[in-house]
Amino acid sequence: MKSRPTTRCRCDGRIERELRRQGYRAIAGVDEAGRGTLFGPVFAAAVILPPGHGIRGLRDSKELLPASRQELASEIRSNSVAWAVAQASSEEIDRINILQASRLAMKRAVMTLSTSADFLLVDAISVDLEVPQRGLIKGDARVQSIAAASILAKVHRDACMVEWDSVYPQYGLARHKGYGTPEHLEALERFGPTPQHRATFEPVRRLLAPRQLPIGFASAAEVGR
């Protein structure tokens, strides 16, 4: 029997090479990290890789072990033409919704690049900039520059969660990075949300109603989602 062809995406530089043949020279991959978490900012990164960058093992950050992500992040920062990481706060997420906050963080990352991008390859969505761009489904599994951006965004966000863990140690942020794990949900039930939790996300929104809000923390009704 003949084996069926696999449908797994291959993360390579084919799309970047096609764009260079069309005359583009500063092609930035753009991706985010932390859209589905209950706590803290959403992060985004933009990375311009040179031809023949020599970085092996680039792939979707979710497929990598933490140690591999850290090693690759160091290589990306050392070998890229330009890279930048930006964020949108939990307050911004509650005010404009997570999709628009992700796009805002991506825009900030692209605008912070030391070399201006002349084309953007974005994971799934578009960026509100007048730069030629292409949104690619599963882009972080198909395009090396997007994979590099996903790695930087993830590494920087994880580091942010470790810092917040020292402020709110009872929530276990260094372990679950703000995702809705049983440990995190139990801590939310016990201690209530912090000002850095996303008020418009369940189960945070559900917990806000019977509790007195922390100082400086907007309710779901106030954020106008």
C-alpha cells in the first residue's frame, strides 16, 4: 500500500525568497503571544531575518521546550537584521478586545524595528500599517521569520510573568504563565482577580460581580466591550 502524503506544514524560507525575487528586502515576520491567557499583557514581536541566517530549528514556539526557546531567542537576537518586542496591556485588552489589542501590539513591534520593514508576513491577521503584508494561517508553522517572532514574543512574555510572580506569588504565574490552569483558577476563586487580570475574560468577569474591585481595576461594564 502507498502511504498517504502528510499535511504537516514545513517551516522554511520559501515565501521570503519569493518576496525577495519580487524586490522586497526587509521582510518582517510578525506574531503574538498570550492571546488566550487570563492575566497580563499580550506581547508581539517583529523579526527581519537575513538570507542564509543559519538559525536551525525555527518553528512555532508552542512546539518547543522552554530551554530550546531561550537558546533560539538568543540566536534570533544575535543574527537578525532587526527585531523588536512590544505589548498591549490588560487594560487595553479590556477596552478594545483581545484581537484589536493583539493587532496593536504587533503594530508597536513593527514600528519599533531599527530597520523599517517593506513587507510584513503576519500570523493569521493583519496589522494596521500602510505596509504591504500577507496574513498566513498557521504562519508560525510555515514561515521562518514568523516562527522567530513567535519565539521572541513567547520568551519575553514568559519572562514578564516570572516578574509578576514576585508581585503576586499566590497565583503561581511563573508556572502557568497566566493561562487558565486548575492552579490559576483555584487561586482566582480564593484570592480574587488582581488589577492585571483581564476583566472581560471568563472566569475573571464572573468573579468580579460578587467582589469589591481592587483599586484601579475596571469592571466589565466600564471597559465597554
